[in-house]
Amino acid sequence: MPNGSLYGSNLAAQMFHQGMQQNTRGILQSPLLLEFHANKTRNWELRDIMNHVVEFSGDQHGSRLIQHKLESASSEEKQKVFEEIVPNNVLQLIQDIFGNYVIQKLFEHGTQVQKSRLAAAMEGHILPLSKQMYGCRVVQKAIEYILPEQQVMIVHELEPHIMECIHDANGNHVIQKIIERVSPDRLGFVYGFRGNVQSLATHTFGCRVLQRALEYLPEVITAPLIEELHASTLLLMQNQFGNYVIQFVIEHAKPQDSAIVVSKLRGRLLVMARHKFASNVCEKALTFAHPETRRQLIDEILSPRPEGAVVLSMMKDQYANYVLQSAVRIADADQRESLINQIRPQLAVLLRISNGYSKHLVSSEHFILNIRHEVPSSNSYYLEVERCLQDFSPPQSAATIA
């Protein structure tokens, strides 16, 4: 697969003898491109750069010119641009930092015949292109604009390498686009996700692909995947990537599946709220839970425990304090009042025992300011607390004042 200079050696030698110069990327530039750089005020048209389309496509400003002009170009102009690129220069431009945008524009604004020929030029190279930084963008654009039969060609080339693509920083975006755009009855590979849900959900790129699958695929495919998620919900809540998948289920899955996930927090809210990743799930659960379930979760915060006040523990914790703030914002009026009544004395305790202005008190300050605006009936109390908090504020440095 071509992966070198934008021009072949014979063409490069010929261009050199015609007085060309190398740019900072080591690519020879023709007198026409040099004139283009020197004369930006001229109204350049596609006809002005004919026979130099490939060269201009590989240049930052030349590429932008072609992209802009293709949007309103005549059929004849598009065809001339197309003929200079296809088939000999397609793969080079697809992988080029600037040239890939020109190919994308041809997929967007070309005729169906041109799009089909572009896709055909990519055939046999879909896997390496999908894993290449710029090529993956073109493959995604192709999937959006080509006919279903050619979409199938892309799927068939990638099917033996699905997991390889999913685990790739560039390839995973191609798999996501396939799931979004290709008819599910042509996506046999998604059945291979069964039995691998936990490993996908806990992978930096796999978690994204799994979310797209849950979003776009029919229930006959997603139901078994969600069943697997239910079996490892608590583990995934505490995973740096899995927590996003669980949040997605809470917000977007069927109500019964969302309810099953949220129910796993019952009796564990404080523990999960103090976890770096699970705390995000707690906030999402409080926001999207059924009202009765939400009340039950907030009751866990309000209920006294032998080891001490839950509210105080949450206020002191770097993650749980945000869950507490969400609870106050979302709670029904009666529960909100109960929460605030518990927060008041605990904030005073925090102020007394603090040896300095900790980041948790910073959070408490913002918390109190927010609540004061939401519960104006208690303004006098919050004004007093604000004055106390200001006493703990560190002096500003000269740089901060400046």
C-alpha cells in the first residue's frame, strides 16, 4: 500500500528539473503553487490549477482552495478534478494530512459514479486505511455517502479484524460509523460482541463502540448485551471506562433496564458516591431515576448511621460532595429541606475543624452559594455562612491580584 511521498520518483525528478522547490514537508512545489502562495489576493479558480490538482491537494492552502471550490463547482470542473486524482493518486491523498480533506469533499459533492469509483480505489486497503490517522476519516466519510452494496464491501474487509479495529485509536471510529450507518442485517460481526461485553465496556475505545451498538442496533441484538451488563454492573460502575457505559444505560436504555441498573445502588450509595468513577454514575442515577427510586436513594443520605452522619461524610469527600449537591438540586421539596437542615450544622463543623482552606471547603462554598439562590427563604443563614467561609479564604498572591 503506498505510504511514502505524495509523488512518485519519476514525477519528482521531472518536477525538480522544471525548477521546483521543496517545502518544509520535503515535497517539491511547482512554480504555480509558489505563485499561489505569493499571490493570495488573486481570485483563484479550479481551472487555474488544472494539471496541478494532486499537488495543490497536498498543500495546506491549496487543499482549502479545492475544498471550497468543489462545494459549488460545475459537473465539468468536478470531473476534471476527479480524473487527476482517480485512480493513481487516491491512496496517497487519503493518507495525507491535507489531501484527505479533498477526498472527503469528493465523497460529499461528487456524483454517485465518482463516489463508487473512489470507493473501488480503496478496495483491498480498508483495514490499513481505517487504522491510519487521516485514512480513517475518509473511510468514515465514504460510509456516509456510498451505496449500500459498497458499504458491505467495507464491512466484509473489516469483519475478520473487528476487534483489532475496535482496539485501535483510529479504527474504532470506523466501526462506530459502520454501526451508525449500515443496515443492521448486514452487520453479522455485532453478534460477536456477546460474551465480550465486559471486556469491551472496560476498554478505552471499546466502551465507545459498545455505546453506539446500544444506541443504534435493534433490541434483538442489544437485549443480550444489556443482560451481560446487568451481570457486572457494580464492577463497571467503578471502572474508568465502564462507568460511561452504565451511565448510557441509565439515561438511554429502556426504563426497565435503567431501573435495574439504578437498583444496584440501593444500600450502596455512600460507598459508590465516594468512588472516583462510580460517583458519576450516582449523579446520573439521581437525575434519571424514577421519582420513587430517587426518594429512596436520597433517604439513604438522610438516614442516620452508627458510624456517623452520612451528610458530613459526603461533604468531606472529594467525589461524594458532588453527589450530595446533585441530590439537593434534584430532591423533592421536603427532602431538600431535610438535606439542608443536615448540611447546616455539618458545614459549621467543617469550618471549625479545618486547618486550612481545603479544596472540599471550596466545593462547599460553591455549594452554599448555589443552594442560596435555589432556596431564597434561607438567605440570612447563607449570608452568615459565606462570611465564615471568607474568613478561611487564603490571601491572594500578587500574580492572582494582577
